[in-house]
Amino acid sequence: MTAEGPLYAAGCVLWRPGRGGDLEIALVHRPKYDDWSHPKGKLKRGEGALGGALREVREETGMECEPGAALPTAFYVAAGRPKEVRYWAARATGGAFVPSKEVDRMAWLPPEEARERLTEERDKELLDTFLATRAARGTPTSP
């Protein structure tokens, strides 16, 4: 590890009701890493985690969203530094995706397909927790 402090980031499991009312999950593709993940990013100096999560969703997906329940925080090492990523569930309320250098593709997928496409195991676990939370409330596949 380096002497530098931890990296702080935040993001969301972004969802919407799809056609027929079935749940859809938004995933983003980052060409730099050639991976599929939930929208997330580093916090700006002095920025709160929830505000940063909503900003990152907007920047990466073009979507405005309504935050919901807090989800588990991810802890791992990135580029030799400890990283902490706080997450929330968030319902998309509108917007449109525009590709960028950072995120070149976005996909709305049913939960099973989203789980298969996610690159990192920790992102799959986060999706599983999101779905379990919904199931505990009695809404496994509908918004």
C-alpha cells in the first residue's frame, strides 16, 4: 500500500419498471477497464456520499433518480489504495443516456441478465442484496 489515504466513491443500483412492469437494472460499460458495473465514481472534495452517488448516476447514465434504501458499502483495494464505495438503491425518474469517453454504453436489463453481465463479483453481490431487500418487502420483480 502507498502512504496515500483511502479513495472514497459512491454509486447506485439504478432501476426502473420495464415493459410489462418487470424490473430493469441499469449497467454501464467503462471502456478504460472494459467492464460492466453499476454507475459509481469518486467523490469530490467536501461532497457528501449520497450527493456524489446521484451526481455520478447523472454523469454516467444521463438519468435523474430518486434515492431509496442504503445498500452495503464495498471495501477493496484499487491501484494499491484502499477504496470505500457507498451505494444506494435508486429509481430512475427520467433522462437519456449519452455516450462519453468514460462510459460508452449503458444497458437496461432484467435482474438475471444484469447479474450475468456484471464483471466484478462484488457488484453481483450488491445486486443480490438489492433484490433480497425488495423481496423482503414483498416486491421481488416489480417496482
